[in-house]
Amino acid sequence: MSDNKKNIPFCPLMTAGNSFEKVCTQDMCAWYLKGYKVCSVYMLAHNAAMEVQAKQAKKQ
């Protein structure tokens, strides 16, 4: 896979449930955070994963 293909962001909403990944439309999408250059759905999932990891670390 070329480096250019690795940098193409995929849309987690349109890709879910499909057998192929759909490219993020970035600025044309309501879920895209232009200032962060990332999808807000990705940010929500990432933050939730970080919270779960933090809670698991506290329990150990």
C-alpha cells in the first residue's frame, strides 16, 4: 500500500456495515472537525476508549 493511501481518512459512519471503506468527505461532512482535521465520530470513540483504559488501570 502506498503512503498516499495510508493517509486517506475513511468515514466511520458510511463504512460501518459495508464490505469496503468509504472515503471521508472532510469539510463537506457535518461530523468533520476542521480545526482538528479529524472526524468527530472518531474522536468520540477514541475518547471513550481512553476512558475505559483509565478505569481499567484504576481497578488493577
